[in-house]
Amino acid sequence: MVDVTTLPSRRDKNAPVFDPENPRSLLRYLEDLEDLFRSHTALITNDTEKKRTAVKYVPMHEEEMWKGLPEYEANDKSYDDFVEALKSLYPAVRDDQRYSVGDMDRLVGERVRIGIHNLADLSAFYREFLLITRFLRHRDLISEREQNRAFQRAFSQDLWTKVFTRLQIKNPDQPADMPYGVNSVFEAASFLLAGTPATTITEERQQDQPKVKVEDYTTLVDVITKAVSASLGPTRS
């Protein structure tokens, strides 16, 4: 049972949350505020109280910035006016500026750094990649060819060689200068990575490295010790 006589504290697990590092979370935060307003109608009865509640649960820096908006203090500005002003502070929440080409490049670059080691890695990257690039395609910010090439850039050379070989076998008539589609690459990579544990690739690379025997280390230490002794000998009185 919700206690409607008081608002949740800032640390309450039921308090709305806005993460400035993820500006798109503003829309969810505003939706959660509306739920809060409806469950506390006895406490939040006008637009002024809605504004005060809206700034209550955000980080201190955001609170100061939000309170500095003219729409916050002005009595002739409604809560809806205040919300529109908030959205102007975070362009990412606007439908026409949700993602940029830079977001796509950052996602691909991060995946190159992390790597694609198993099906879980591939699926996570695939979902996020489609979310961003479908928006960019819809806005005519990238072409299908650019989308396909960007997806392929995320693969390591070793994995891509295997994926490319499978694609060539399955699609022998594919023009050499035409990049394979995102879905085709995903399906081929999924086939190759199915059942692969996260540590497999790392372990394979470690196994490929030459192993040094303990005896070799001992011999090396002896050599270094003798060399140091020889170099110090003439300096002793």
C-alpha cells in the first residue's frame, strides 16, 4: 500500500530516476513522474507543486539547472511548458535527433575494443546497432551500404575471415564490391559462434603463444647474475 501522505525520499527505491549520462532516460523519468502525480493527488494539486516534485529527484547539478529555467519560476508557465523547456536541454529526446552517425561510430569502436567472443556479445551488439542505424537510415543520414560496412567493421580480422568464407559459400553470386547485408552477416556469425563460451578465443590465443620452461628462466637468471658480477668486479678495491 502506497503511503499517499508523503512523497518518496530521494533514496527511496520507488523514487523516479533520471540519469544525465543517458539523456534519453528523461522521457521515462517524466512518465514515472506522472505516475507519482496520480498516486499523490492530495499532495500535488497544481503545476507549481509538479515542478517542485520534478526537480526533487534529479542530481544536484541538474536540479540547479532546471530551477534556472524561466518556465520553472514563472507562475504563468504551466508544468507542460516546463517539460518542453526541459526537453530542449536534451536534444537526444527529440524524435528527429535521437541518434547521430557519431553514436553509430562510437558503438562500433567500443565493440572493436571489447571484441565479439560469443553469441551473447554478437546479439547485444546487433540489437544496439539496429536500433541506431535504422533511425539513421530512416532519416537518410546513412545509406544501406554504409550501414553494412559499419556492421562489418566491428568484427576482428580472424572472426571476419571465417564469417566472410561462410558468406561466400552461401552466396557465390555476391558481387565482390558489394558488402553483405547486416542480417546475412549476423546469421553467418551466429552459426559460427553458436555454443562458443566467452573464454574460448582468449584461451586459444594464449595456447598459440610459445611457452617458456622453468629451466629457461633459471638459465637466464644465471647468465644475468654472472654478467652483473663481471661488470662490478673491476670497481671493487
